[in-house]
Amino acid sequence: MRINRVELVMILKRDDMTQKQLAELSGVSRVTINNVCSGKSCSTEVGQKIAKALGVDVTEIIEDQERRNRE
């Protein structure tokens, strides 16, 4: 799964949250969060943990192509 990094950064800014805070809230390593923010893919489990920590549905933060495939 690939997270839409622009959307992710916007949500982090909106919530005044750092990558470190997201890592702590989601239970995902800072390295993984950094990789996702840099555009690398992640497992579905990691994507779901990130979405849950942000208080959004995972479909709101995945790349457009993946979102269309899920609909």
C-alpha cells in the first residue's frame, strides 16, 4: 500500500503532529513513518495503524489509484 504523502503531511500539519508523535501514537517505528512520508510503500497493517492514529479512514490517505481499486 502506498500512502498519499501530500495528504499525510497535510493531516500532520492540521493536527500539529510530528512524525515522532505519529510513530508513538501508531506504534510504528519513526523510520517507517519517515519512509512512508518519503513516498515508500508500507504494509496494509501499517497503513491502518497510521490511519487510526490520525483518526481517519485508511481510504482517506492511500494513493488515488489504490483508492479507486478499493471502490
